[in-house]
Amino acid sequence: MRRKLIAGNWKMNGSVSANASLLAEISAGGVDVAKADVLVCPPFPYLTQALEKVQGTAISVGAQDCSVHDAGAYTSEVSASMLRDVGCTYVILGHSERRSYHAESDQIVAAKTLQALRAGLTPIVCVGETLEQRESGATDAVVGAQLKAVLEKLDSAEIAKIVVAYEPVWAIGTGKTATPEMAQEVHAFLRQVIASFNAEAAATVKILYGGSMKPDNAAELLRQTDIDGGLIGGAALKANDFLAIIAAV
């Protein structure tokens, strides 16, 4: 059985005081390691603070992005090896906001995935379609191409070390909802794509759902066969909501 992973993506939110309160509340909530792995991904300036605050707890810390380069004259960039050096264990790659706002291509996401793996990080590779793509029936083609671009660059052992996150862009902040059944359908398809590269890895690779998972829909989503956890946005900034999602496992 694949162990569930509940990952909080804080996006560009937080402050020293707010982070301290949030992490203290989450830690005090008694994260049950028997149920799921728990991860928080703060903005770069707060990674060290988060690592210090969760020391001795079951909570891991990851970053929201990394560079395609390992070092050099790349102002403002942060390498995967730097993230690993300070203590991070995960990194989110190819998030829809990075693809949309920063024009990150499938090839860039693949290059970043390789950097993360070589540095000893677990990459959470995000894929997802827009509303226009969903309504035109292109969901499988879009998410399949996004995932294949990464898998084609990895060997069999590397494929087994990634996490995938499906985030239907059309269901985030649009008022439209992806039902658990709709989410499961795409997750099952993504697992088939992984199986076409490495059948053994397909049985073990976690596929997270990133379409506005909240306390009121988490349990039903997490019951789906191929949904192995959540990549949580807004709800990860509220301790009670984040703990409720973890408890839903």
C-alpha cells in the first residue's frame, strides 16, 4: 500500500511571526505519522525557520522550486543542492503558477527534476490542464505530455523516486469543482503513463491531488484508489484545516 503524503504549499505567504504560530499549532495538533507523511513548503526566506521549528517532529520541509543550474552566475536562482544543504527533503516542480506566470516548459520541468534527484531531493512534479483544455477533451493529452516529458529524461530507478501531483487548473479558484471520480480518472491515467515507462514504479509512486483539497472533501478524495495524498494550497495556511485534512487520511 502506498503511504499517503499531505503536502502544504504556502505559495508566497507567511512572515516570521505567522510561520512560528502556524507551525506551533500544527506540531501541537499531534501529527499522526502512522497515517501519513506530512510536508510544508514555505517561501525560500523561511525554509531555515521552518526546519528549525519542526525539528524533532514528524513534519518535513520542502521548497517550492529550484533552478536548472547547480551553481554559477544565475542571480536570484536557488539550486537543488542548496536546498538539500540546508535540510530540505522535497521540492515542488512545474506548479501551474510557474508554468503560467514564468512560462516554464515541460523541458524545463524535466531538467529541474533531474537536478532535484541528483541533489537527493524528492521532486513533486506537477501536471494539470486548463478549463479550455478540459472542455475540449484534451485532459489526457495535456497531462500525459507533461508527465512523459519528465519520465523520458529519467532512468527506471529515478522514476521510482518522484512524486506526481495532479492539479486541475480549471478547478482552482474558478467556482468549478472536480468530483472525486473525475480526479480518480485522471490519477488512474497518470499511473498508466508511469507504468508505460516502469511498471514496478507505477505501483509505488505517489500521485497527489492538488485541486483545492479541503477538510470537507478530503476524506472522499483520499478514498479513491489512485489518490495518494494532497498538495494543499490555502488550507495549508490554517492549522485546523491542515490538521483536519491529515486526519481525513
